[in-house]
Amino acid sequence: MKGRAAGRAPRPPSHARLPPSRRARARRARTPGAAVSAHHFSLAGRASLGTARQFAEVTAGVLRSWRVPEARVVALELAVGEMATNVCRHGYEGQEQGQMRLELDWDASGLRIALADSGRPFDPKLVATAVAPDPADPATWPERGLGLEFIRAAGRVDYRSDEKGNVFSLLVEEPLR
């Protein structure tokens, strides 16, 4: 028996050693291609609008399991949905041929949500912040382009692109409790 001392029973799977409430959360977060620990979660999938929706929903579930305040969860769920949708529509131009990878990390400095892809680069820092519309003048109300504003409202945006691909990150000052 390789890797086990003689006479010792095999260890149960890691999720079985968790208290019952944490065990249920670990099972709920388990998805093919996903890895979860107390303060790190990652998920990969094909770039599609369905995957974008899944990334947003899974993000909300993981953040709730980490006991992030609900108002923050809702804002970040919307932001992740927008980030992933933008990759599908603009980075891969609607072609469901690329991959996306979502990573959530939470530590003492805050929460980092990163979405990696290998589609067409798009640096959100080069896009000016939208001018506030005049509530009295419907002609100033934007019809498109609010997604990036939702993302910016949820946290600080960071972006890098190189030969390995693109990483769009959202940094949130929500210190670990």
C-alpha cells in the first residue's frame, strides 16, 4: 500500500473531515474544473454567455459561503457577470471557442476577483469614466456601455495583457474577518 503506513486506516476525503456545515458548503461549491479552499476559489469554462451567467452565480454562492456582506455579494455578482459577458462578446467576438478562468482570493488585504482569457485584449483603464447623464434629458441617457461602470462601482479595476493572455481583476477592500 503505497503512501499509507501499515495498519492505519485510510483517511477520509478532505471534505469529510470538515464540520457538517462546512462539508455542505464544500459539496455545493464542487463543480467540474473547480477548486475551493477557505479563501481561494477557481473555475474554468468555455467562453459563452451561459458560462458568464454561471460564473456570476457561482461567485455569489462562494462569497455568501465566505460570509461576505450581502450588498457586496450582489454588486460583485453583477460585476463578474459583466466581466465574463464582455470577454464572450468582445474578447472572443461571440465565438464560443475560447476559455475563461475565474479566480477568487480573499485575504487580509481584501478580495481579488480575476478573470483570465486569451481573447482580444481590452484595457478598461483606457476607457474614460462615463459622464453622469442628466436625469431631465433622456437624450443623455446611455443605451450601452454601462457594464464597465457597474464593474468600476464594485471595486478597483486592474488589467494586464501579455503573450499568455489577459487578466481583468477587480480588487475590493473587504478585509478578511
